[in-house]
Amino acid sequence: MQPSLDSLLRASLRTFTAYKPGTSVDDVRRRFGFERPVKLSQNENPLGTSPRALEALRAVASLSDYVEDDHLALRERLARPYGLAIDNVVLGHGSNELLALAFSVFVDPGDQVVIADPTFSLFRKDAQVAAAETVAVPLRAGVHDLDAMLRAVTPRTKIVFVCDPNNPTGTRVERDALFAFAAALPPGVLLVLDQAYREFMDPGGADGVDVLRRRPATLVLRTASKIYGLASVRFGYGYSSPEVIAWLNRVRLPFNVARPAAVAVLAALDDEAFVARSLDNNVRGKAQLMAAFERLGLHAYPSAANFVAVEVPCAADAAYGALLERGVIVRSGDGLGMPRRLRVSVGTPDENAAFLAALEALLPVWRGQTVEAGSA
Ligand code: PMP
């Protein structure tokens, strides 16, 4: 007999909405026939992958053995720039895995977590899987409202998430404000600082490790997916106190970091030339996009990341769909809590120009103006 899934399913999942990854290039090829769509939807590195990482991957001779599960060399390499120790570092199958792991280790059903709104959608999703209650605090002018988030903390709060820079807005918090916030949080609350885009920040931004030094119940999450162009090997890492790290390591799956990921990341970490080129491309590309938005009268939040959240004069889904038909993939803000904005990753100069040309062509339609035949 067919089991009833309704009674089989965990109660916390009955209203569950799945995480939607961005539209894939293959999908746009299939649906619209574009040979090379411009993809600015998943905040990837437009320059590709660190050449040093690719070289190291090519030299992998065998994958038959299980990896050394504690990855000592890699953790030592990640700890070194900060003067931290191996037991301050945990590795994950993407930083996404470490987020889920923090719930497995610290959050019971009915506990609360505090997040910003909008912020990275996985925080809410993971909370739902854990049957935890999400308290969402609206951003103020696009930025985490740290005072309001502090007021939202109750004795039931287990984790407070600060995404810095924030996805999907690209905004960051001020360093001093973050230090004050961290100092005021009750010591029994874990502060998770998701810094997937940390490398792209300007010098005014906070380094989560400086928060960790002041407040041990802090978990700083980073990733190799963005700056090193390694999204598909799946590698993320976290810094925290030895006590937090030990628990994350006890609960995580064995061998969660595959050898190709470990080998590629160890090489990428020394690829200073690729990092410098990537940062340079990002600074220039952001300036190119922001200047065009200003000329076109479109508001965009100041971005500390490798993407921008730009306002459009129509529903985000409609703008996203119209751009898709022109071979440009961006992320609609509709499913991200920004119904009148698009999230656009910074691409190469040519990709940015292709997006801007499509945007400019569509704007008059969106603004409801009639374009006269033959007008410039
Ligand atoms: N955190 C944030 C805020 C992100 O935007 C992303 C990328 N979507 C991640 C984490 C995921 O990183 P990873 O690829 O390491 O799982």
C-alpha cells in the first residue's frame, strides 16, 4: 500500500518551500536557443577558476583512497594568515554545509534564530528543517538593523545570523557597529557571520575573525566558491573557538571534503595573481554598472560584494523574464525578498555591457513609455 506522505513527512516540513538555485545556462540554451547566454545570476567568478587550482587538479593521480579526514595541511594554511590554530578551523562541503551543521549541533525544535530580512535564504530554510522558529528583522535602508536584531534576541534564541556582505542586497555593516553588536549579544547565543563575499569588501568592512577574537561564541563562514572560482568543487570553511569547532567536527559527515576540493583550494590560496585580477575586475565592473544605473535613474544599494541589487520600474519577475529572452540571466528579486529589484553579478566588462544594453533597451517599455519608431 502507498504510504501517506502527509503523515510520513516531518511536521516541520509540511509548509516547506525548497531553495531555488539560479537559472542555468543550459536551461536558457534549451529554451531560447542562445549559444552563449550572459550569466550574471549566481555571483560566480567571471574570470573562471584559479589557474593554480586547475593545475593542481590535473596533477591528481588517484582518487581511490579515502582522504585524510582532518585535512591538517589545509586547516593550518587557513589558520596561518590570522595567527589562529588548526583547532580554530572547520572545513565543509561548501559553506552551505557548515550552516546546516550549525543547526544540527546547536538548535533544538522550537528554538529561535534571528535573521535579517531579506538575507541569504538558506538561513530560513535550514531553520525550517530544524523545526526552529525564524525571527526576521527588516533591513534599514538595505543594511542589517543591528539594534533591532539585538532587541529581537530572547532566552530562546540560539543563533543570530549576520550576512556580511549581505546577499541579496550586497550591503555591509560598519565594523564598529558589528563589534558593539557582538559585545552586547548574550554569551549563550552563537553569532554566525556569513562572509562568503568577504574578499570583495573595501577596507571599511569588518573581518569576522576580529569579532571572533573578542567573542568566542562566533562562527565565521567563508567559501572558495567566489574569489577562487571553485564553486563546483564545493568547499567552505569556518573559524571559531576550539569548543565550537570540536562539536562541528564531531557531528559532520566523515570525509565531507573531497580530495579534488582540498587539492584545488590549497593551490588557490597561494594564487595571489588570480585573486588580484579578480578583485580588479570586480572593482571596475561594479563602477561600470553603478555609473550606468545612475545615468539611467535606477537605484542600487552600495555593494561591498561581487553583485549589485538594482531597482527596476516593474515587477522583478517581469524584468528577469524580459532579460532572459535577450539571453541575459540575472536573479529576480521576487523570490529573494526584493520584489522590485534584480540581483546582478559583476561580470567581465563585455558581460556587463551586454546586460546594460539589454536593460537600457527594455527600460522604456517597463516605464510604460511609447518608443517612437526611428527615435534614438
Ligand atoms: N553564503 C552566502 C551568503 C552565499 O551567497 C553563498 C553563495 N550562494 C554561500 C554562502 C554558499 O557558499 P558555498 O558555495 O561555499 O556553499
